[in-house]
Amino acid sequence: MRTVLLHPALAWLALAALYLAGAVLNFMLALSTARMWPLVLAVSLMVITGLCVTAAARSLRR
């Protein structure tokens, strides 16, 4: 169990989860306010989430 918690991919996946939560909240804000800037921010956060997941996958392969 300790090796799972110390694995480098866990940090990337935790960061991806935080960015995903931010993207969902900004998307909900965009729906409720009918503004454009939260939607742009949500899309950029989703791109960052994808990059974090890619980094986690690369560290899993090592």
C-alpha cells in the first residue's frame, strides 16, 4: 500500500482530479450565467486535465 501512495503517477492523477473538478464547476457556472468566459476556462482546464493524465500514463510506463 505504501508503494502505491509514493508512486509518481499518483500526484499527476490527483492534480488531474482537481483540474477536472474546476472544469466541471466552471462549466456549471457557464450554464447558469450564460457567459462565455467560464466556458473558455472550463475548456482550458480540460486540456490541462488531459495533459496531467498523459503525464501520469508516462510515469506508469516507467
